[in-house]
Amino acid sequence: MDKPNISWLGTGVMGVPMATHLLQAGYEMRVFSRTRAKAEKLLEMGAQWADSPAEAAEASQVVLSMLGYPEEVEEALLGENGVRDALGEGGIVVDMTTSSPGLALRIAREMERKQCFALDAPVSGGDVGARNASLAIMCGGAREVFEQALPILEVLGERIRWFGEAGSGQRVKMANQILIASTMIGTVESLLYAQRSNLDLSQVIDLIGRGAAGCWSLNQLGPRMVRGDWAPGFYIKHFIKDIGIAMEDSKRMGLDLKGLELAMSFYEMAREENYEEDGTQALFKVLSKMNP
């Protein structure tokens, strides 16, 4: 697909830098967000404003969404003044929100009824990956639709894979989130131990982050914990949503993930402490309070 007209729905921490890359790559874009002020940077770069998802979609061949919650995805894509009833025949919806596999499958079926297509294409890499266009993108849907959308996705990420039918991308993202949930607990407890031992945390991160303990949570979020930087690269409230989806889907498949349940309890503590608008690294504050 050669430079189709595109629309972008959602201008949050991830959405703005991702849409910026597409504008810089020469794509004509319409943008919709519930808060117009959050889209100003994109409008200044040449994007056109749309008053609804439907208005964004009506002149577009590809619609990309990066929203917060499944209910927002459902409303924007399938609801009144949504994309489904405005996108032209042959159009493609690429939902990059972390959402539920069941909703991804329903979106694909609804789009097929309109002779359109859908991919679920959630991402991993956080705000750093969004800014650097180095995201991992995991896709579900028809293979030929994935191939059509691939040039657009290649503007946004470095590792892009197709995994199968609609919902497959979301399930890969759930596997990602299950791993991160417990990895963050280990990262925080490791740093708390080093702190109690009067070690230089920055040096500890620099050294063990290059060995077998090296991981994204330690190397990217560890330094933020040391600085007391709780700004969201990924909101705690969104991670709680993701863990909830993963737990629900796991139980549907007959899996009892005790480690994930334990991790969820810590994130719920963060919400109780009113940290849900912070980044996931704010888990450090929760476990610090438990270990005065």
C-alpha cells in the first residue's frame, strides 16, 4: 500500500510520538482525540482535525487507534459516530491499544461485514520505544492485511511479527504483560535490597543490567526509580487494566497464574495509594512503604 490517507485516534503518552513519526514519513493524516489540546502538536505538523472517529475515517484508507481502555476502543471503532460506519470498502483498521482478544475478534468480524479489515497490533517498548520508533509490534488478523499495513507499522517499530488470526496480537501482548508484571516486582525488590545495603544504585543497575539480570524494567525504569521520576511511560492504571485482561483470559483457558495474582495485588496497592496516574516504576514507592 503506497502512502494511503490515514487517520489516528488517541493522543496520549504513546499516541503523539507514534503519530508524529507517520507525519514525518509523509503520510496525510486526520486526527481525533477526546481532548483537542492534546493533538495540537500533530495539528501544527499538518494533521487535520476530525470531530469524531467517523469523520476521521470517512476520507481515510487506514485508521490507527492508540487508546486507553477496551471500552474506548469499542466506542471509537464500533459505536455511534464510530469508524465502522464511515470507513470505505477495503479500508483497514489497525488497533494498537492493548485490549482484549475477544474484542479484537469482534472488531475483525464487524469490519468484515462492512467489507473492511482489521488488525490487532498492540505494542511493547513504552514511551521510549514510541519516541525512538523502536517498538515491538505484535499482530493478529488476516496475513494479507498485515502485509498491506506493514509499511506503516515499519515507521513505528523495529520488531514486527504476525502471529495468526484476529486476537493473536493481543494474546502475545498479554504474554508480554504477564512477564513484565512479575519482573517489575523483582526489579523493585532488587533495588530495595541494594539500597538497604548502602550500595550505589546507579552503579548496581549499570553492572547487573549487563548480565543475566538485565531486562528492560531494570535498565529503563531502574534509573527513573533512583531519580524519583514517576512520570508515566506507561500508566499504572493501564497496567492494572492489562493484568485484569490477562487474568480473565487465562482463567477462560483453564490457567491459574498465582504469580500474576500476586503481582496484581501490589499494583492494586499502588492504586490505593493514589499512584495510578504514575508510571509503573512507582511500584518502588509502594514496596518502600512496606519496608520502612
